[in-house]
Amino acid sequence: MRIGVCLPMYKFIDSKFVDSLLNFLRENLPKYDIDIINRIGGSLDVARNELVKKALLNGCDYILFLDSDHIFPQGTLTRLLKVMKEKNAKIVSALYFTRSSLVK
């Protein structure tokens, strides 16, 4: 199973995102074949479309978007894949209850 982790990024990346991403990679690289695909700058819709194209060209079976203004808890990828399998879903998403800045 090859997972394309797509990172649409802006000019400045918050250190909390970087820390969260590093923890994500430490947790998941031993378990999954992960292909990191990033794009810096431009509009988000264009960036996402380009990232999907690259992931498909690279032979990815799944695509996970991690936005640079988010942080994510341990087990995120495993939980999303579990829901996909249980529900026979083609797309899953985490819930976002509030919008706030990473920097407080």
C-alpha cells in the first residue's frame, strides 16, 4: 500500500506543523510506504490538483492531505484507513470543529 502524503504549503510554515509532521512520519514510516509530495505557493485549489496528479503518477493507492496550518494527533492515518475499510469508503476526512491559529 503506497500512500501519497500531499503537502500544499505556503511561504511560511509554523513550527507546530513541522513538529506534528515529524511525529507523523516517525509513527508511520515503519508501517506504510509513504511518498511525500509537496508544492509551495500558489492557490490552494491548483496546488491540490497538481498534488493529486503527482500522487497518481507516482503510483499511490491513497492520498492524504496534511495542511501546513494544522496539527494532527497520533494515530491519524491508522484511524482514517480503518474507517475507509470498515465503511468501504472512497474518501474520509477528519472533523474540524474550530478554526484558530497555530500560533497563540
